[in-house]
Amino acid sequence: MEFTDAYKQTGSCCFSPNARYLAVAVDYRLVIRDVVSLKVIQLYSCVDKISYIEWAVDSEYILCGLHKRPVVQAWSLTQPEWTCKIDEGPAGIAYARWSPDSRHILTTSEFQVRLTVWSLLNTACVHVQWPKHASKGVSFTQDGKFAAVYLAGIEWSPDDSSIVIWDSLLEYKVLIYSPDGRCLFKYQAYENGLGVKTVAWSPCGQFLAVGSFDQILRTLNHLTWKTFAEFTHVTTIRSPCNAVVFKEVDEPLQLDMSELYLSDNFPHNIQGNCPGSIWDLVLVSHSQWGIMVFASGVKEFCHGLGLDHRCHLTLMLPLCYCYRSLVDTLCITMARIANLTKVEIAQFGTGLMLLPNISITTPYCCHLSATALVPESAAEGNTRVKYKVMDFPVSLPFQKPAPDKPNPKQGIGLLSWSNDSQYVFTRNDNMPTILWIWDIRRLELATVLVQKDPIRTAAWDPTCPRLVLCTGSSQLYMWSPSGACCVNIPLSNFVVCDMKWNSDGSCLLLKDRESFCCSAVVSVLPETSEGSSDGEDVY
């Protein structure tokens, strides 16, 4: 994966529906960037700090909600001089959203007094009294001609042939309606308990997944509306089971010097070019970590070649070994050897270079031990993250919810389908570090990802069955049917708190607390694990 630099943000960030623009809130300013170059193409100033932003479906307009004031402001990308300001007065604005035609804005007042539809064409407005919720309970058809307003949740099917609605968590009730108002089916899995927590249609529209507080995922078909599968989130996985369990573990950083060897193009007749019997540079290759260059006696060596030693010093290390203590030690060591008064450090993607000016490109060799320049203390206490395949049985960590507190952390709180409708992932909230991936075609558990930290969010690639998740750490975690891997983010002190895919799957938006960056997947996981280039990180 490739990562951009980090940029400032103070709130919402989102891609435009046409995948061309990225909107970023920076205090009271709305910054519109080009997705490819991240250059600023538009800059708008709001009357107060921006709380949330939302693109219109046609990507020509964008609205900003200001929580500190009961105001919504809208802007046009094609007409920068055009602006719109909606003020509900004493009623306030709790939430605002676009209609599918991109020419109407829906606002919900504080305390759900009314839902108002504002027209950008003729400034007309329509009021709907007493909506149930501010940000949910409203769903549009795909063509945008109809909207449904109901209870705790409502969702049109992808083909607009039916509507699913569900009540509050106090009662298990799922109702399927046709657009003309006929009740097609009423589903109730159990009584006398907390009910539905999450509901999601599959992209193909043939399956409906219902996650409940009883920690079970139930799937219904669109023909008879009967349940055809129930998936239970158990605390211990035992064989026989076809699922693969990946567990995130820390692995100490250790450089195995037994795998070091000289480059094939090493000039063995270099003795005449350097004074003395002690050689000055060594260029070695490592089967796993690539090329490393170690240096000693640079001053004498360069003078022997008639070169200025202050302009010819290079050290390259693999990124996973570039922790601060090791780099500082090597800088001091090499500066002393070369009599350099100042050594600058620059980072180049997969390595670090100590740069006086230029690099020696011709491979030279010496009999100096490479370990002499890598103090053992520098490698102690440093680890990298990887996935380990677990053997059955596997006991999974879980939390017992407090029975005397409201809104217990239990049940299916995270639920989403892959773009091809074959896979669905879930997170059981009393097992917050576990992500379950179910195979709907085989009606079985496909994979379990066991993380060290609670899962913040997970998202499917909109173009293929590839999943990315984050846990509030400096790593990204990726899964596809061919395996799973951990990806370190090469930005200092960058912690992934949230993420979003661009609609064309070209890149990811990664959010830290006060900054963001974009990431592009330049190489996908192979179709089979046998083709993996790194057997320790990708399975």
C-alpha cells in the first residue's frame, strides 16, 4: 500500500459520490481537494465551526451542518458564488441530509418536532410532523421518487421492490412491506427480550441480514421471507470447522545474519582501489529485507579512490528496522567514522538514508562484520505486528455486560455485506476485538479475525470482496478470501480512528484525531496463499 502525507482536519471528511473530490472540514473552513493530487480546488468559509458535511448525490453541491448554531450552509462546486443558508430559528436543526435528486435538503429539528424538506429550486418547504428520529427512520427509493418515514429503522431493498422496517430495541419486530402498503411478512425471532440491533440488505437484494441482541445473525430470503441460516457467535471455536482464525500478535524484530550474502555483481578485484588490508564498505543482500549497506573507514576509503568522503556516504535500512534508537546510534557511529560534523536523515518510502550529498552506487565490499554497527540494545523491546493462524480449539475473549445498566454492550452492533453478496461480516459488541466473516454461499463461518484492541470500524472494498478494518492503532488490517495481513502506516504518531473507501475503490481515507491521509492499494492479496511474497504476514 502507498500512503500520502498527513493533512489537517478537525471533523468530517468524505469522498464525493463521483469519486473525484475529497471534502475536509478544518474548523470553519470547508476544503475541497482533488482525490488524485490532493490539491485544494475550492475553499469555503462558514459562519461557525463545521460539525458534519454531506455531498449531494450528483457531487455538484455539498452541505455543512453547524451544531453551535441552528444553521445549515450549502455550496456549489460548479458555481462558487452560489450559496444557501437554512435557519430553522428556535426549532433548531439536529440533522440535515440531501434528497436523491440533489435539489432538496431535509432537516430534522431538535427534539424531533418536525422534518422539513427545503427546495433549492424555488425556496419552497414542506413539513412532516413528529419524525421518530433525527438521523434515521427515513429511506429513499433508488430512483429518488419516494421516501419512507417510520420507526427505529427503515430501508428500501436495492431493487425497490420491498421495504423493511424494525421497531425499537425493546421489542423484536421486523416487518416487510410492498411499496403499495401491503404487509408481506412479519418476523419475530423471540419475545420478552431486547430485539433488533442491526439490519442490512445484501447488494443483490436477495438476502436480508438481521443482527439481534441475543448475539445471533439471522438471514432471510426475498422469496418466502423465511430464515434460511442462523449464525451464532460462540466463545470457543472447535473442530471440525472450516474457518481460519487469524490472531494479531507481536513479533520481536530480529535480523537473522545467517541469510546475508554478497551481491552477485560484487567486484572481487577491488583490492587495488583501497589502501590497507581492511576494506571499507560492505553491500549485502538479505532474502527477506532486501539491500543493506554498512560502512566503516569511509574517510580513508574515499581518499583512496580520490573522492571527497563528505559527499559519499549512504546507509539504507528496511523500514521495519528504522526505529529511532537504531537510527540515532548509526548516525553517531558513521559521523564519527567519516569525520562528518552534520548528518541529515531523510525518509524514502521503504528505507532511511543518511545524506551528506550523494550516494555511492558501485558495490564495494569489506570483511567488517555487519553486526558491529547494530547494537543489540537497539533491537530489544521493538516488535512488529503480524497475523498468526491459530489451531483449534480457540477460546475467544469476551466481556460480560452489566445487567443493571441500560444499552448493554451486547449483540450484533456491526454488520455489512461484501459487494458480491457472498460474505457478510459481524462484530458482537460483547466481543469487541473479534470480527466474524461468514460465507453465505456455503452457509458457514469463513474467517475469524482476533485483534488486540477493540475494532473501531470495518469496511468492504466497493469493487471486490476485500475488507479493511482499524482498531485505533498505527496499523491497518486487511482480509480477502485468499488471506489476511497487517499493514504498518509509515506516518509518525498517526493512529487510525476511522476510515472510508472511495466509491470506485481506488483509495482509502484514513483519519487520525486531528489529521488525515489517503492510501492506495497498489498490490492486492493473491488468489491463493501459495503466491504470497511474505509468508509471515500474509496467509
